[in-house]
Amino acid sequence: MRAVFQAFPDQLFRTDRTGTILDYQVSPSADLHHSIEITIGKKISEIFSKSIGEIYNDAFKKLQAANSLVSIEYSLLGKNNEYYYEARLLPLTESQIIILVRDITERKRAEENLVRLATIIEQAAEGIVVTDLNWIIQYVNPAFERMSGRPRNEIIGHHARIHQTDKQDKAFHANIRSTLARGDVWSGRVTNKKKDGTPYVAELMSSPVHDNSGDIINHVCIFRDITHEVNLEGLLRQAQKMEAIGTLSGGIAHDFNNILGAIIGYTEAAQLEVRAENRKYYLDQALHSCDRAKNLINQILTFSRQQEHERKPVFVTPIIKEVIKLLRPSLPSTIQITQNIAKASTMILADPIQIHQVVMNLCTNAAHAMRERGGTLDIRLIHEKIDPTKMHQSLSLNEGEFANLIVRDTGHGIDSSIMDRIFDPFFTTKKLGKEQD
């Protein structure tokens, strides 16, 4: 018995059936965060506070009644914190009891942290989904239930594809899988669908979960519904288009008047001409001017219409040249346009409407910056080979050939205090009723 006492790693008491201490052992390795005076012949309930003593007395009564193991838990206030203990009362003989006391503070705090973490996840505003390595859903929080329109019993156990739409192709999902398989975090926008089929746009951050050995055992996905923000961005883009059209209206009206003048002139000449061959020439020229007017209107309608953006293979050179042609009449003579545009076979994967808008906005802003003193607007499209090892860490491009669009101007530039906000879609320096750069 003495050998067992001395080998026990925590605290051990031997008492009679009334709780009177007959022997005890406190291991040198035991973490004692409190000070209690242990005396042989004293009841164990008396070496603690009254409340803990009552816990021990109740335990003795239960042991006497059942003559089997009884476990209790209690806490003691130490110098710096509250500490938790578990006591297990075991009948040793008909007259004696062994009490094993173990410090369970770390376990209790770990349990509290788990409860706290579970509460945070359950009450988080973002949707949280946990899947296994085969993308079978194992857990969703209430926020994702609301986001998806499905109760968790209709989600857990199903493949993650039940929320996917055809907005993302196989290559898109393959990229996510390969990123997580490398142990990296993937983030970006996805379009999912609710139970009723309604699509919604979400910011997704997907991370691998590792075990103690470093192996990936789960995937955790955090969704934030940004459908409202995306809709606002769409409205803002449309407003920017209308603003650009307003800026160009003077030049467009002048160009359109020239076309109408030609149509009227050739038509009147045809009315006065006697010879059929000359009359045909005048009418052909009038018809040609009508085609010019039609193309001009189509350019305006193409730029201003509101539609879903779709990336597809597109020749970018004609788009840039079209913008320059549309922009030129609206610029004052003090602004010179120089261009160095790559050959017409330059093809990229993009939305042509967005490319049109980007070039138009860049050129319009450049013109604003030079409207007082004039200057040079330089537009270039060059081919460039990308080396990922030499790129800035904020960029994420694969190695290969890319089209590099450069728009430069000799205006006053951008104030350094707002440089970090130039990509904020809701930021502008234009005051109400005033036009600034």
C-alpha cells in the first residue's frame, strides 16, 4: 500500500467510512495551486471550505449506500486563478476508502474553450461549413442554414455540390481542390444557390484542417453573403457608364451633327441632280453616312447597356481602337493622343464590355487631369511574359504570355494620400455639383 501511495502521481487519501484521514500522499510532481493543512485523524471534509466539505459528505453518503465508485468535482481559489479537481472515492475494504484527487484544471479550461468556440461558431454571422476530404458536409452553423435556406439535417451528409451553380466550371472547383491539397488557403467569390434555386454571391475562404501529424483531415469553408454589395457594385458601374457618356456627349453630338450634315447635303444634291449616275453617287454617300451614324449609336448602346458580365475569348485591340475613336471628338485640341497598340490578333479571356469600360474610364480620368493645361494621353497595349517569382506578392498569375494595357497622361497625377483607395468601387473625389479628378 505504501508503494502504491508513493507511486501515485497526484493526491491520494486513505480514510475510514466516515471520512477520517488515516493516511495520505501528495506526489512531488503534483501541481498544488492552493494550500490546505492535511492532518491524520481529521475528517477530509474539514480541511476544505464548508461548501466543498458538504460535497465530500454527500459523496461519502452515496458510497455508503451503493458501495461503489463515486466521483465528484470541485474548484479551489488559488493565488492567481481558480483551479479544478476531480476526486474519485473507491471502497478499499469494509472499513476503509481510497480517495484519488486529480488536478483537471487544464481539461476544464479546454472544455470551456471548446464550449466558447462552439458558441462563437454557432452565433457567427458568416456561414461556416466543415467537410471531409471527399467534400461530404459534416457540420454547418445556423448562419449557413439561413444563407442556404436549408435546415442542417438537409445539408449534413450531402456533397458540397448541392449548393453549387453552373456559374463556376470544373476548372474553377479543381483549382480550389488543388490549392487545399497543397495546404494553402483559397479565397474568392462563388455563386451558390438556395434551396429554392435562388442564386446568391458569397465571399468564400476555404482552409485545410490538419491533425497533430500534419495530415489534412477536413476542409473548413467560411461564406459571407455579398449579394447586396455585388448588386450595388453593378449599379455603380452603370452609373459610371452614364457619367462617361455624359462626358462624351459634347463630342458625340458634334460628330453626329457632321454625319447629319453630310446626309442632308447628299440627299439635297440627289434631288437636284438630273443625271442618274450622279444621283446614285449622292444617295450612296448619304447611305454611307447613315451607316456611320448607326455604328456610332451602336457604340453608345453597347457601352451603356446593363447586362451580366461574361468572360470569353475576345480580341482586345479593336475594343481599344473603338474607345479611342469614340473618345477623340470629346477631347479638346490641347490634348494629344498617342498610341502603340499590339497587333489585332491579341486575344484575352475577358468581358468585352468591362474592358471597354475600363479603357474608357482610364482615358476619361486622364483627360480630366489635363483639361486645364493640355498634354499627352498615351495608350499602349504590349505583350509581356510573366515570371511569377518576380511579381509582387499581391498578384497571383501563372507563368506565360499576357497582354499589358498601359494608359499614361501628363496631368497632375494622384495625391499620395488617396493612392490606397483607387480600387475602392465606392470612392470618388468628385464633389456634388463639381467635377474633380
